[in-house]
Amino acid sequence: MKGFSRRNFILTSVAAGAGAFLIPDQISAKAKNQDSEPSVKGKKVLYVYGGWAGHDPKPSVDLFVPWLRSEGAEVVVSDTLESYTDKKLMESLDLVVQIWTMGKISKEQEAGLLNPVKSGVGLAGWHGGTGDSFRENVDYQFMVGGQWVAHPGGVIDYSVQITNPKDPVTKGLKDFKMHSEQYYMHVDPNVKVLATTTFTGQHAAWIDGCVIPVVWKKYYGNGRVFYSSLGHVIGDFKGPEVLEIQKRGIRWAAESKYHPKEAWKEPKYR
């Protein structure tokens, strides 16, 4: 693990007054001190990267970690899934950002991630780094809310439709165009869909007109989970909408421990 010292991280957390789990009174007190807008300020973040190199896991560190730190987050960067087995570290976190395409995760590593999220740690990620991470692990997929299955045509031109303009993650954004992989995904209907894409039949005639979610929010137990299928390569984040959606989603997920659950059930994509 690069740049990681669990002892130093935990000591820093204790010095800042953060325990492994916040009791209700502590949550209420800290929530009152949060900015009115979602924020990563003062949050403890674990950024895990690796897996297939084609999705630019290391370049993503160079883009997002400096941004997280500039916004006041305390970030631990790790290039190993063994981070998830460090119980004290995982329980001290507010947010996990994972960019790890394909690969395999052990039962112990998977449980080390799923259990803290279920207890209230947020999770955020994008594209194959979160939506195509561990193909054999259905419990992991249940947490994320979807799984990549195809990108017909490879890198193509397509458009993204903002379907929920009232949510803070997509508020003020307009529909936009992409030149990248258009993810065809199997998606949990119990997610809050914020943006979609419509497939043509050019590359697979039988999916002509099919609408698939692109951006969603959900819960796994008490943990907020944010996912965007955008961001095939780091250059995709030059698109202002792509980057802004991801930043807003990360901020939202980071607030998981400090706010009541948002009420929703949207078993539809339009």
C-alpha cells in the first residue's frame, strides 16, 4: 500500500476526536457543523485503485486525490485490496472511493468492504472501476446496484440525458454528448436514477431504443452508494458534466454517516 500508515491514520483520527463509530449524539453534533451543501471537508477517505490498467486507475489518483485534499478531506491512498481487511481503518472512514476493474477479491476483503458500508460508510466510484470490479461476487454487485455486461460498438458517440434535474448531483446540468464507451448494464431497480442513455440498434439490433441508467444513488444498509458509468479513461473527465457529476456524487456519499436516509423508491428508468 503506497503512502499508507494505519497507525498514523488512526492516531490522526483520534486526535481529531473521531472514534471508530460515531454515537447518535456525536452524529447530530457533527451534522450541525456540516456545510449546507454536501462536502468532503473533514472527512476520512480511503482511495483504493488497481485492477485492469486500461481504465486509468493510477491517473485517476493523480486527478481526484489532490482535489479531495484541496476540499479538506483526509485521504489514504491504497493500491491493495488488503486495506479492506484492516477493521480499525475501515471503521474510522467516512467514504471509500474504489477504482478497481475486474480482478478477484477474497471473502475476507469483500466482507471488510461490505460490512462498513452497510453500517454507514459511503462508497463512490465510476465506470468499470466500481461497476465491473469483481465479476464473481454477487454480494458486491448487490451493494453497487449494477453490473457492466456490454459496451456495443466500443468507443462511440452517444448522449446522456439528465432525468432528475432536481437532485443536487444533477441540478443545473443539461443533456450532453459523449465519445466513449456506452455502458449496457444490469441494474437494480431500487436505485435513484439521475441520468440515462438510450441505445440505438447500430451495434446490436435487439437493443434499439433501450434505456439504461448512467448515474444513480442508492443505499446499502445505512451506507450511501454513488455510481456513474462515465469515465472510461481519465480524458473523459475533461467533459465538464462528467467531472462535475462525479465530484457531486463523491460529496454526497461522503455525508453518509451524518444525515438521515433520503426516502425514495424508483423502480423505473424514465
